[in-house]
Amino acid sequence: MVAVIVVLVVILIVAGLIAAGRSFKIIQQYEKGIVYRWGKVLPEVRGPGFARINPVSDRLQKVNMQIVAMAVPAQEGITRDNVSVRVDAVVYFRVVDPIKATINVQNYMFAISQQAQTSLRSIIGQSEMDQLLAERETVNRELRRIIDEPTEEPWGIRVERVEIKDVSLPEGMKRSMSRQAEAERERRARIITADGEYQASKRLAAAANVMARDPAALQLRLLQTVVEVAGEKNSTLVMPVPVELLRFFERMTPGLAGSEAAPAPVEELEDLGDEEVAEAEAAISHASTPELGEVELPELVSGASELPSSEVAEEVPVTDR
């Protein structure tokens, strides 16, 4: 009799422990609990902590509320401008309604994956290659909208963010793009070089104008060039002599006597003002010109008069006109 009572007590203790284990559940902070009572979902969602349920009629299902990062397999497609590309992406989503996520869809992870792949193919066909490469933000927003539209309301899943990771192009397209970029860089280099030459010519023209006003500036520039060349410690120094310097020495050379004397160089007249020009013209117009007098013919040589007329006639040829 005592043995039977001990067995019954042990059975009751074990049953109590099993019932307590099934009655008390621990829900983590990042989870929500859904209670099924006789197969029917209760509208109340259990929060994190201890949750007590009926071990006989109730069943607790935990739903993860964290953001899930899911990699979308690479999808091949043809863009709107007929370029074959291969695009892969990543989707960030989370459950906002645990009841819908567990009842309305059988496996929401698989469903989101398939929806993301389909939407990625659709966005490839709607976009151009330049948009996929340069306008990533716009493509990501459109892709997020396409994925989130059929999932948030019926499934209780919100897509937080979608990012395109990589866009693979064919090798022929990569070579064409590299040639295009090289041609564009060469065009910019030529424009910059031409602009620099234009600016340098303007500066040189201005410098020549300044030096033309004062010839001493050219001499100073020549001496500065000589100093710069001498600073390199070369054994040979080539010093060009400008024409202006030769003219200066020529003017300083004393004139030669007789026919060997060189004529003095004609100095350039300065640009006179209006008053000086008027005075010069008036002086020229009122200047008196000397009258031409009678020109005395030179006397004939005495020897010539002694010649007979016949000889003179023979010496002077007669031309028939």
C-alpha cells in the first residue's frame, strides 16, 4: 500500500513538473508570442518575459521581430537600352504584424526572397544601364517600393531598405566604356592645353608690349636669363645678343671721314600731339621757296674750236629719226 502511494506521488510530481514546463514560457526581448487555443489564434499578442498559457488547450509560437538581411541571388536581365547585365542585391525587412506573418503566408522568408528576385528582374527591364551604374539611390527606392507594396499589408512584413550590391557587365561593354572614358579624358586634356596656350599667348603679348615701350626692360630680362642659366653651373654659356644692343653700339661708334663715314641712323619721330602737328603743317605751308635763276652754261674747250667743221661733222653721228 505504501509503495502504491509513493508511485502515485511520484507520478503527480512528474505530471506537475511537465504541466508547469508547458504552462510557463519565456519570450525574449526581440520576440513576440502568438497563442493558439484549440487551433484558433487569440487576438492578444504576448510580449517579452514570462508568459503563462494553458498546457492542455494552448500552444505558443514565437515570432522574431528583428530586421533580417537577406541576400538576393544575382539575376540576369536585359536593360531598356538592350544591354545584358547581372545584378545582385540585399533586402532588409522586419515583421510588423506577427499574426499576419504567421497566418497569411506559409513561410514569409521564402516568400520575401521570391518577391525580391521577381522585383529585381522587373527593375532591370525598366531601367537603363547608366541608371543602374550612376543612379543607385533612385533604383534602390523604386525597388523597395515594388517589393514592399504586396508584402506589408497582406503579410505584415515591412521592407526597410534595398541595396544593389553589384552590376556585372559583359567584357565587350566594359572595353567600349573604357574607350569612351579614354576619349573623353583626351578631349578634356586637349581643351585644357589649348586654353593654357591661349592664356600664355595673351600674357606674352602683354609682356612684349611692355618691353617695347622701354627697351631697357629687354636688357634686364636678358641679364636675368643669363643669371638663371649660370645658376645651373654649366661649363658652356650661350649668350644671345639682341639687335637693339648692336644698334646701340653702332650709334655710339664715331663717324668715319670721307666716303667711309656711315650715315647716321634715322631716329623714329615721336608721335606728336594735335597742336604740334598743326604748327608743323603751318610752318611748311608759309615757307618761301627760292626762285630758279638762269643757269650759265659752261664754256667750250678751246681745243674743240680749232677743229675743222668737216672733222666735227664726222665725229658727230647723225641718227635718222
